[in-house]
Amino acid sequence: MWGTGKPRREFLFVDDLADACVFLLENYSGEQHVNVGSGEEVTIAQFAALVADVVDYRGKLVFDPSRPDGVPRKLLDSSKLAAMGWRTRTPLRAGLKQTYSAFLSGDCRAQ
């Protein structure tokens, strides 16, 4: 994989995004934007290891530090949404498991 694996990223399960959109439609009429995020971040290395575990990959994860890492950190400020009472429901591992299971069963189709 490119880079060191140290940059941090935030992930959000698509069902949680849909839930947040409905929540905002029902509870928000302001003019300012509202960020939707999980508020949790993991390193790319942690994410790769988690994906490997979920898909039962037993090979070695290799990072190439001669390649760029990209932006060190990508985390949204979702405090406005959190203050309104909305929270994600799907932990990262559970979302990955659900997505992989749907892929294996053929329920994930490219649109």
C-alpha cells in the first residue's frame, strides 16, 4: 500500500449517512451546512488490518513509504449534528462485515 499507513481517516457507514439525512430533514431548517461524520478516526494501517481481518486475508500487509501518504488527517467537525442528538449506530467493523457479507451474497451491484 502507498505510504506509511500513519495518516488518519474517518469512515461512515452508508446506512448511518442515510439516517443522518432523514434526521436533518426532520430536525434542521438552518441555512448553514451540517457535517455528517462518525467522529472517530483510524490510521490507514489500522483500517487495512481491519479489512484484512473481516475478509479473512492472512497475507502480509506491506506499506511503501517511498510513496506519498497524502493528507495526514481527514476528520469532519460533526459537533453541530452531535449537539442536535444524532449519533452513528454502526461501528466500523460491523459496517465492513455487513458490506462484505452483502458483496459475497451478490447484494452489492454496481449502479
